[in-house]
Amino acid sequence: MSDVRAVRGSAEPAIEPAEKSGSVGLLLALSLALVAVAVAFAFIPRDKATPYVLLLLGALAMVGIFSLFAIAVGFFRVGQKTKNNDIARSFLDSMAEGAVISDADGRILYSNQAYADLTRAEQPEGLRGVERVFSSDAAASEKIYRLSQATREGRRAQEEIRMPSALGKVDGPPRWYRVRVRPLPSAQDSRIGSKALTVWQVADITRDRDEQETSFQELQQVVTFLDHAPAGFFSTDPKGRINYLNATLADWLGYDLAQFEAGALHLSDIVQGIGASLVTDTSSLGREAKTRIIDLDLVKRNGQSLPVRLLHRVPVAADGSVGDSRTLVLNRSPGEEAHESQRAAEVRFARFFNSTPIAIAAVDRDGRVGRTNATFARLFGDLVRKAGSASARLVDVLPESDRARLELAIKAAAEGKGTIPPVEAPLAFEGSKKRFARFFVSSVEQGEGEGEAAVIYALETTDQRELEQQFAQSQKMQAIGQLAGGIAHDFNNVLTAIIGFSDLLLANHRPSDPSFQDIMNIKQNANRAAALVRQLLAFSRRQTLRPEVMSLGDTLADLTMLLQRLLGEKIDLKVTHARDLWAVKADQSQLEQVIVNLAVNARDAMPKGGRLAVRTANVTAEETKAYETPGMPAADYVMVEVTDNGTGIPPDIMEKIFEPFFTTKPVGQGTGLGLSTVYGIVKQTGGFIYCDSTVGTGTTFRIFLPRFIEVVDPAKPEGAKAADVPAAVAQPQADLTGSAVIMLVEDEEAVRAFASRALASRGYTVHEASTGAEALEVMEEVGGEVDLVVSDVVMPEMDGPTLLGVLRAKRPDLKVIFVSGYAEEAFAKNLPEGQKFHFLPKPFSLKQLAEAVKEALAE
């Protein structure tokens, strides 16, 4: 094909117009004339020329010289520009792609030979613009229009265009072309003026498209082979999301491959039980990808098990990061393998091996982990990875102080020793919860596994230890509670006598008597002792509570002013109430005592001041999992949280804080009954209390009280017990005297003597008995003519509730008052349902006894 470029020219023409060339010639002639004048001037004698003539001739000579210099510079620039144009033209001509430069009107200013070859233009007149070349095909014209629009907007663009045949041909195979367009900055030209230019590039990419199509078909064929291979295949990312699943495995599992989306399924969706931990475990990976053989069960979409063998490989990068897995799945269902008995045995072993709750692993002499079961991967996988490297030893999951024992056990197994004692130790971890495990180590027969020196069976004992600690703590608290309750009961009898006889003495002395004040001091100190006994009873959960349905928000609101006075100005109190707080059923005064005790303890922990926050919240059964609440069943609770930023509680003291008489305060500044009282009240209310403390940061107490939901029982009669209103807090009667016959049953002689004298002094007829059996004898002697029985609860031979049952069998309407140092609930549950009685807690005063008797008789 002939070269058509010389005829087309370029954007900067190499041949100047004729008028411009004539002007340059005229200027050159004039300059030469002036130079000639200058030469003539050099030969004119100075004495024959006038000064003016000499000056004129000199000026003309200088103008001529400068004109010649300017012409020389101009010719140099024109030559340089022509050279640059030649370089640009050579570059464009060397391009394999067709290139054409056009102006805004579509007029071709330049094209290289490759463009002429692509468009099959043999003569300059046959050259056509890109728009015209592709105008024969409608689809191509649409794409060319988009490219033209891009040039008008001053931006680059590219399109790939399929033509029915090669450019310039009517028939032939289809061809693909890539057309690119980009604007050039405006150029100043004598012929085109100042207009934007456009560069079009056209390349034949038919071969590239054919190669892409061939590669795609080959890839599609490989995918088809993989999809319908006689083995399953899947790939997961490091988080366990399944990115690929072949058709064979999808068919085995019952999934529709057309609906599968990458990442929608998780490994735990198709791997049964804890087997997913075995597949995702990378703790045994080194720097090189290794293929592991894993026997486990997959789970079908319908829930059935599918026994398989996995050939599992996870690539590892140079920096230790893991990539997507490649896992081949072999179906081990019955009938899939030739050796059925061997297959069945291996499947049974794999299920046993991976489903056991005991973690099993093989280790070498250095303790490096080899083969493991799923439980081991779940229990120790993260710990081994955190230990530092993929080849970390199993002993690295233990604290340094306990590693030597496990190392000795592994060494003993490697030496073939038979009986190796188990090793129990805490696990090295990051977090607030301690974990423990017991390791059993056994030796491996020679030849069983390459490099394997021992088999380790590990059983996590964290929950067992927690239960043991909770049980031991519960037993200790129960024993202390029983001791405290027994002591409180005996002290109540003594204090009842002291307070009672003090009242009898005070009744016979005027305030002006010298001994009156001494008697008052005796009674006041006895009352102080009674307050301490009440705290012991609160801890032992044997005090009398008067529960009522209440709102904690209202209780805290009423208590805020008192708390602010107790805390002082150095401590900032913040009370946060939850909205729509559920109701609880508790003794309001006792619950207030709980909040006050916690606030006072927090104040003492912040001697330099600080912050105390009291917060209430509803906690659903699901939300209880977010709190560390061992032993608390999942249910709906109302939580009271008391948080301070004080000194905190050391761990060695934490286990003792609820024990009575335990205190860290100086002598004389605390009784050690504050938190024990809190513990007893919360427990007796049916709630739970937990403490979380960090030394130097602060302490948080959380109280969980059961949510109260009222259930109306229409069969239950109103006022089942007369004790619904306590006698001790009833309105005092104006007249506390009477003439009724009262049977007084009390095994404590001092209490019986005081009560008998007190009632007799009020006009009552009193028959005394020291036991229940004696009381029955007295009833026989008086012919049953008794209006009221006042009886102790705990007595030898026959206790109070038993006596009530015998008496009510003969006298169903007989009125009874029980007196006891224990809580009413402690014995009320032993009575037949619906029995009415009054209750008077010990210690009681003369006035309280008289009021209780008057009220019971008046009912």
C-alpha cells in the first residue's frame, strides 16, 4: 500500500505560504543593502563627509547588521520546529494502533500509516474520519456517538466495538476494535486558527478477544469438571464463611447451587457439632501450607448426618496470615467405598473421636501439637495461637509456674512409662475469668505416628471448680448462718428477760428516783444489743420480713436526701432511675437498710472524696447472660447497681466480705455486720448479690431482685393470717388491761417469769407451762377454759406449731400468739394451710407484749 502521509500534511505545515516567503526575501535584500552602505561608509574619507552624513550612514549600517542577525535566529527556530515535527510524526508513524488527529469540524489534520492500513485507504482522498468508518453498523454508531460526546465535554473515553467484518470489507469474519479518544489543548495555526483538536486511536483487538474467549471457555470447562467431580469441594475464608461450593457437595447436602451466595453459608451450618473448630483451627499450621486429613460428619439441610473425609489445606503467607482454604470432601456413606467394614469402623471411630467432650491431641517430645480432635481445637486453638507462633508447644498455654509439671509428664510418656499422674493447672489467658484444665498423658506405641511421643487427654474443669467453690462458700455461709442464728436466738431470750425486767423496774420507779436512770441505761444498752442480734438474724436469713409490692424507683427517690447527708460534701452522688421499672416484693425498710449499708461502705472506701452512682434497671432473662452471675437462674430481675471509685477490694479479701464480724476497718470503727446484713436481707428476699472490684479503680455491687408479677387466686380467702399486720407495729391501745385467761408456754424460765408478771400486772389470769406437753396437762386441769395461748416456737419435747395443731383439734377457735427469736416464715411453712395466728418477735418489751395480747383478744 502506498504512503499517503505526504499529501495529508500535518497540524503544523512544513511549507510556508508564498506571501510570507516574499516578505522574508524583501527583508533580506534590504538588510544586505544596508550592510553594503555600511561597507561604503568604511571607505569614505572622514575629511570629505559632513558629520550628519556620517551619523546617518552609521545608523543605517547598524540596522542592517541587526536585521541579518534576526533573520538568522528566525531560520534557526524554523529548523528546530521542523525537526520537532519530524520526531512527533515518526513517533505516530511507529505506533501499531491507528492514530488520527482531527479538528472540531471533523477535518483530518494528520493520520499515521496504521490508520490508513486499518481503514484500507490507498489514496489520501480515501481517508475517512472515525465517525464515517464505523457508520455502517448501528451498534457501532451508537458507541462512536458516545465517544464524540466525550470529546465535546473535554474528557477521555474508550469503547470496544464489534463489526460484522473488517473495516473497509463487505464480508468476512467479525472483527473487534478498540477505539479511544482524547482531547488535545487548543493549537494556534495560520490555517485553522485557535481550535480544539482530537486524537482518535483505533486498534484491532480481535486476537485478544479470541484468546479471552478461549481462556473463559477453558475455565468454564474446568469449573464444570470440578462441579461434577465424584468428590465434593468447598472453600472458606479465615472467618469460616463458605465462598465456594461445588455441585457435587451441594447435591450431597441438599442445597440448590443456583441459590448459593458466597459468604451466605458458614462452616458451622454444614459441619456437625464442634467439628467446625477442627476445620477452622490453624494453630498447627507452619509457614508452609500442609494438607490435613480430617474425618468428621457434615450435616445435610434436612438435619441428617453425612460421614466424610476432608483433605484440608490452608495457604499461609510469608507474614503468617492465612488465606482461603481448599477442602476436598470424600463421601464415606455406606456403599461409597469398596472395603465396607473398614469404612464403617473408621467412621465410627471418627465420630467417637470428634464428638467426645474430652480434648485429645498427639504431641512430640517437645510438646508441639500434631493431630487433634474437634474438642481440642475448640478448647485450645485460640490459646495456642496466642502463645506466639504456629509451632508453639502445648505447655505454653499454662502459666510458667505450672509448665514444668506437664513437661515432666510428656517426657515420662516419651520414655514409655505407664502410670503418669494427671496434671491440673490454670490456663494462660487474657480476661477476667480463670479457666482450668486437667491433663491426662499416655505414651504412644512405636510406629503409631511419625514424631508422636505422647497422647494428651484434656478435660476443662472450670465449671467444676466454680461449682466446688460456690458449694464450699455456700456451706461456709450456711454454717456461719446457723451459728449466728442460734446465737441470736439464745441472745434474744436473754435480752427479752433483761428488757422485760427493766420495764417492770421502771414501772415501780419514778423518774426522780436515783436508780431510774441506771435502769434506763440497762434497757437502752439491751436495745442496742437487740439491734446487733437483728443484724445476725438478717445474715442468717431468720429475721421477720414484712414484704410488700413496691417500686424501687420511689424507694430510692425517698432515700436520696438521707444518702446525701450520710455521704457528705466530698462525695458526688448520682442516682439514675430506669424508665418503667418493674415491681418487686420486698420489705421496704430492710431494702432501705441494704442501700444505706452499701453507701456507707462506699463512703469509707473514698476518704478523699469521689463519686457514688446508684442505678436501677430491668434485666431480662436473656440479658442476665451479660453479667457474671454464677448460680443465678435465668429470669426477669430488677437490678440495683451501686458503684464507687474508691480504693477497691483486694482479691484475697473478696471471698470474706459477706462473713459476719469480718471487717478491715480499725478497731472501734465497724462491727463487721454491714455487708453480712445486706447479704442476708437480699437472700431472704429471694434475690442475688454480686461484687466486682478492682484495686485502685473502685467497686460495684449488683443486686438482682425477682420481678413481681401478681397472680390473682380467687380460691384464696382474704386475710388467711392475722399476722398480715404485725402486732409490734399496731396502733397502741389506750387501755392495755384485761381479764382474760391466758396460757403462757415458754421454756426459758426468765422470759416466762417476766411475761407472767407483766400479764398478771395488767389484770390477766395466767397459767404457766415450760413445755408443750405440760401445756396440754394444764389445759386439762382448767377444763379448757383458756382465751388465749402465748407460746414459744422452739421448745423441747413438743414445739409451738405441733402444740397449735393439737389444741386447734379440740378448740378450732382458740387464739394463739407465737413468740420467737426466729423469723415467722421459719415455722409458718410447717403449719397447715389457712391457720390463723399472731406473731411477736423477740426481744419484746412489756408494752409490746400487752399490745399484742390486747389486739389478739379484740379480734
